[in-house]
Amino acid sequence: MPNVVQNEYVVFPSAADEAIVKSQFYEVCGFPGILGVMDGSHIKIVAPKADNESAYYCRKGGHSINLLLICDSKYTIRYANAKFPGTSHDSYIWRCTQLQNYLKEKYLRGERNFWLLGDSGFVLQPWLMTPISEASNAAEERYNIAHKNTRCIVERCIRVLKARFRCLSYERCLYYQGK
């Protein structure tokens, strides 16, 4: 039974749940239309014995897999992808997800009032908001502050996850067999 845990416990908001999730983000952060906040995090692993071992050697000086995580304002994990080696960039992983394709299709159907928030490592898309790299006026600075204050939820969620499951923190190490 592959993905039983993910299918049962990690569920992106359905159309029926969207209004609730957006409302909760607005109550917590004052940022309208947000369905989730996302970030990547390295999960340290023992060097795999696969031919592609070097793909798992990350910039942090060890072998890892890159976890892409999306959560809501209540720290509920709404999406997780840990299928890529440590050298994979967060934005590359995002581009390879079915969720990204789902949101694109939703946008192309005319639905417009929904966004994810990602850091500056992600590419701006109509459904994915990133910070403005060089804010040139007060409105852009307010946007960047609201974006930062809202997106820090996913950073706290990752810290809580790694504190709860200590094997995920970078000081520890998972045994992982690469493909």
C-alpha cells in the first residue's frame, strides 16, 4: 500500500476546504487568498551505494534528500515530496510535482483567488507568490513584510516536524536506499 500515510494524513485542501484554509491564513497573518506556504528542507541520509551517489551530496556538506513541504496556517502538512536527491533545487522539485500542474490547470480554468507562498528560490507564477527582490515603494515593502511573516509558518512547521521526529534533523541521519 504505497503512500497510505500521505493519502490519509497529508491532503491538499479540497475545493470545499479552500475557503476555510484561506480564512485561517487571513486571521493569522492578514494575507488574503493563501492556500499554503512552502519551503524545502534537507534530510540527512547515509551515502547511498547507488551509481548516482553524487546526486545526493548537497551544499550542506553531506548526503541528503530534499523535502518539499507545504503547510497551512495551523501547521498541518498539506503536501510533502521527498523523492529527490539533495542536489535538487526546491524550485526544480516544485516544477516536477503533480500539485503544480493541478494549480496551473485550476488557474487556466479561470479560478484566480488562490496562492501559495514560496521564498525567492521559487519562480513567480500566477498561483505562487514570491518576495519582491528590490522593493521600490512602501506598498512593495508592506507586501514583503506580510509575505515574510506568513511564509515563516512553514519554517516553524519544519522545525516542529524535525523536533518531533529527531531522525529528520540534520544532526541525525536516515538510512536510505537510492534508486
